[in-house]
Amino acid sequence: MESFLIAVASMAVVLGIMILVHEFGHYAAAKWFGVRVDVFSIGFGKRLTGFRRGGTDYRISALPLGGYVKMAGESPLESRSGAADEFMSHPRWQRFVIAIAGPAMNIILAVVLLTGVFMVHYEHPVYLDQPAVVGWVLENSPAAKAGIEQGDRIVRIEGQQNPTWEDVLLKVAIASKGPMDVAIQRGNEILEKQIQPEIEGSDPYATVGWLPDQPITVTELEPNMPAAQAGLKLGDEIVAVNGTPMRSLLSVIHYLRQNGSKPVDVTAVRNGQQLSFRITPVQTEEDGQKNYRLGFQSRPVQIDKLPFAQALNRSIEENKRYSLLIVDLVRKLAQHKASIKQMEGPIGIARASGDAARQPGWTPLLSLMAMISLNLGIFNLLPIPILDGGIILLLVIEGVLRREISMRIKERIYQTAFVFLILFAVVVIYNDLMKALPGLAQRLP
């Protein structure tokens, strides 16, 4: 129950700030150009509470799944008097600025938030911004079937040259239904590969079965287990087992599974000095599967604290990278090469917000807010009528034609777009429920 309340409260805060910033962009631009704002609402539907000032009704409404700014004479479905303070009475360039101001504020907020995170405390796995060298390949995985081997370096994936592991993970997560073009470097040879990603169970994101090459640094020791008893310490880096080089934690787990209960010689590096430990694994059972364990965990992370200029530059680069990724996902959705299940709705946002809020410090939640804000900004720029991008597109078309599009055509466009958005929201929320309650899918007729 506590987790549920944290998730709901976190989502309310995150979405509330995102919506407030977005609508304030429209509001501020409208006020700057002298457009009368009748309503500034957080949420849709019935008005719950609020106040009136300067001719504007500032309100909180019943459905907290968005918000809106109602400007005088804005909708083609309402009658207009032609007054100077109506939206349609202003030049197209001013209407363009008002329309784009909301998404622009969300994108600016994403840059500001990530800049703050990079300046204060950016914690991430050490491999994330490193060259994409493969540390382990799962048996019978798409990567294994394509002939990928431990030690291979991914030098191109889906057209992107010299990717980091973050680039690779993002490319795979939104992989299309067809095979991925991958080039790997093995020694001095470049090999071209075709890899077909797989989706497992109810997880909407694809995987290929390769893991990063990363240091196996001891970050946690279990008391009264063989590793601690043998003398391993926190910070030791495991480099080999029985003389076999180890390049990922899973490679150690796999080796121990094959080795059984026989003692192993573990080679570790401590303060630049190479040490050897004779350790006898113990057998454990989890979820009906027997494993052999030494009793340590390895989750090495890196913490960055950058000066303002570097943090701002990195924030801009990260937001640019994720913007292109979002556009790529939308393109694949339009081409039926990706699944709409990869999009998160209110339940997914609540779950992610709750997880971020439970982590120490504020930076995990701020990072999530930056990502959601960027997504909201990019989504609203899509050329769909009713959304800001649709209004911008119509303004551009009218600018090219040098005349207004007829009210009858605009009415049909807006009505069709409204139905589309309702159906889209229903599908996203349905997929949210299926991911949150995977057993529900089997119980539905």
C-alpha cells in the first residue's frame, strides 16, 4: 500500500510540474501578444477548485491526465466576434509562437533538469558511456545465433557508428520487427551481422542476449559466505577464475555453474596488486534452479559532478540523442515496425515515478522528470491536429497558401483528430494494464 501511495503521489508531482510548465508556455506567449486567456486548467473535465483573476479562470479539474489553456476564439468549433484579443485575430507568426511555446518550455525544462543532475550527482553504471565491447553472450540468444562472441566490439548498429553501450541498449529497446544491421570488430577484422531481436513474455522491449564488458568489482560481500571467508574485500576486481579471463559477472556465474562444487582459484586486483584466492563455491537454490555461489555482488557505478558549462553541453547532447530516438520510435510505429506496447501510459509513469522516488536523493526523480518532459515536448510537436504540432502544421499550410483554411475543413480535421487521440489513449492505457497485470490478459475473453 505504501508503494502504491508513493507511486501515485510521485506521478501527481511529476505530471503536475510537466503540465504546468507546458501550459505556462502557451499562457505566457498568449499574454505577451495580448490574447485573452479564458481558462488555465491543470487536468480536464469538471472544475474542482480554482480562482479568477484578470479575466482568466485558473482551475484544477477532475481528470489529472493533462491540462489546457483556453484562449478566446482559439477553436474553429466556436463562434468568434473578431475582437482584437481573440487568438485568430492575431498574425500567423504570433499564433505560431504561442503554439510552439508549450513544447519549447518542456524541452527547455528537460535541458535544465539534466544540467542540474550532471552538476550535482549523476550516478550510472560504469559501462554505460564506454565503447560497446561484448563481455558475455547468452546461450541460444539472437546474438549467439548471429555468431557474436565475447570480446567483440560493436562498431555500428542500425547506421550509428562507434556507439557506446547506452546507444546500443537504446537501439535494441526500440528495435523494429525486422533484423538489425550490426557490424562488429574482432581483432583486425570487421564482420557484418544480421540480428533478429526477441521480445520475452510481457516485456515490450526487445533483447538480443549480449552483455557489456565491464569490470567485476566487488561492491557487496555476504557475511559467512566463501568469498568473505577467503579474504576478498570490497573494491577488489575479479579478473580471472582458474586462469580463465572474466569480462562480466554472468561469465563468472556461468563458469561456476559448469564447475560445480569444486574449489576455484580466483584472481583479483587490489590497489594495483594481483592476488589469488582459493574459494569453494556453495550450492544454493532459487526458483527451483540450483546455482553455485561465492557470495559477492558486483554493481559498479560511476558518479559524475560536472562544472556548469560541461553539464549544460552534456545535457544538450543527451536531450538531442533522446529526441532523435523518440522520432525514430514514432517513425517505426507509423511503419508498423515497432509495437505501441513500448509506449508508457499513466500506470507506467506512476510505476517509474515511484521507483525513482524511493531511490536515495533527488537526482533519480529529476532525471525521470527530464525524460518525461522531453517526451511531452516532442509528442506535442507531432503534426496531429488538436496537438500543438497540428496547429503549427495548419499555420504553415495557411502561410504557404496565403489564405485561411475553411472552417468546415478545420472542423472535420479536428473531429477526426479528437477521435484518433481518444482511441490512442485507450490503447496505451490498455497496454499499461496488460504490463502491470500480465495475468489479466489470459483471463480476458
